[in-house]
Amino acid sequence: MNYSLSISGGITGIPKKYVGEVTLSTTAQKRIQEILNAPPPSTNENLRDGLQYHLQVYEGNLNYESTFDDSNLPDELRNFITTILNQD
């Protein structure tokens, strides 16, 4: 699965972008697509110095994307982001 991940915010406010490809099980891939295809989660307006994550995954003609912050990032996506960060 191909991905594009932008992480912004935090104390330093320096945005970071990651683009690449990762191999996941079919089950994990479908779960990530379901999460990204769901309605956007509510955000915490009082979150200070938190990170914002804009994640896009794509495979062929399929494209899924959504934006999350530290207060509403699902565990499955947190694990996926950790996988991405550990590749670089």
C-alpha cells in the first residue's frame, strides 16, 4: 500500500512529510481503509501543542484520506504511523 503522511503542529511546529510504500496484511489494510473512509472524527479545540496527522493511502484507483490529531487518532492508525516512522 502506498502512503503519504504529513505530521504538523507540536511545540516546534515543524511539519514533516513521509511518502512511500508499506506491506500490510489484507486485514490490516482493509481496516485502515475503513477508518479513513469513515466520517471525519471530532477534534479537540483545546488541544495545545498537539500533533495533526494527515494520512492518505492509495492503491491503484483507490484513494483514502483523512486528518486526525492526538486526541482522536485511532490505535490502528497510531500503529500504522509507528510502522511508517520506523521505516525511515
